[in-house]
Amino acid sequence: MISNIDEIVKIIRDSNNIVFFGGAGVSTESGIPDFRSVDGLYNQEYKYPPETIISHSFFEKKVEEFYRFYKNKCLKPMLNAKPNVTHQALYKLEKEGKLKAIITQNIDDLHHRAGNKNIYELHGTSFKNHCIKCGKKYTIEDILKADGVPYCSCGGIIRPDIVLYEEQLDNNIINSSIKFISEADVLIVAGTTLVVQPAASLINYYNGNKLILINLSNVPNEDKINYVIHDKLSKVFEKLI
């Protein structure tokens, strides 16, 4: 049902067992675009849909085009971004012992930079990278300063520690996410359209009656969600700071 912000804030304040499940909309207010969106600029610069470019098969076949898109549309905005009011509020909730876990589809590291500790990154992070030949670790800065495709000192290609399309999620992260969601009193789903699988299906493990959706647009099966707000996340979370 459609709810008001004060009602949602009260539910959050009254709970000591909250799990947050977030998507790209959590970070858009930090200036990070949803790289899967097809906009005018994208159409002018790239020949392929974002979902195709950020895929395992595309990385293997057209790694130069992969990195041209990935550096410009993903890494540069992420490197300069700062945690926004939602990230700050989640840090406050965790510090108070109310928030038990953050489960995120984002790869931008903003929850870490906000100070949160118990974070499950379903799709990995762009801030960690490794050589596919020898396993040597590299930073996001190493990737950006490379001319074109980043190569390791051993000659191997460096790839980000993110889950590309066509790749499986980490089972340990999935199992931990299921555990926290199934035991939560309040589950907040925010900034996601719940269409990217298998991540979106995780909310089916929630057993409570305080499932809260905060998203600008409608999502599938919204009538089964207990509390719904179609608005910016900041309008809700700024009241918690």
C-alpha cells in the first residue's frame, strides 16, 4: 500500500533488526548514473546495449570496447562520488545497532566509504581488480590510468572483481544475504526495480510483515509489498540523520 514518509520513519526507528536491500537508485543522488540506462549520449558513443557490454562473453571477445565503456560510464563517476544522505543514514542505523546488514547490487563502494561494515556486495566491487593470469591485485586508479586495456606486469589482462552478466553470484554472499533477510524484522528495498535476477528474488525469503519499498517507479508485484513510497530516497533517510 502507498504510505507516507513519517509512517516509514517510525517503523524504522522502532525496529532493531533491519536489513537494507539496495540498487542503483541508492547512488544516483551521489552523481552515479544507472549505467544500464540507454540515454542520448550513450546512443551516440556506443554500438552495443550496456547489458551486452558488461557481460562475460563481451569482455572476452571485445575487451577494448568493454573498457572504453566501463571506464567512462562506470569508473570515473564512481571515483569522484561521495556518500549521500541515504548512505549516511544507513551508517547511523548500523552504528546504533538497528541495521544488521546491507545487501547491495551496486559496485561503487559507497557503503564502505560511508563507514558501514556488514555489507554484502552481490555484484562485487569496482574498487578491487585482479590479473586473470597471475592473480595480482590492482586498484581502481590503476585501471583508470592505463591506456586502453589495463595489463598486469606479467602480461595478463586485468579485470574488475565484479560479477558480469552471464556469470554466477558468489554462493557465500547469497547464503549470508538469505540468512539476514529471512531473520529480519524490517526489510527495506530501495532504489531498485527488482528486475535483475537472481538478486531480485532474494526478497522472497523475507518472512515478516514490514517489507518497505522506496523507489521512484513502480516494481513488479508491488501489491504484495506492505509499505510503498514512490519518491527520492533522500526524502526518507534525511529524517533519520
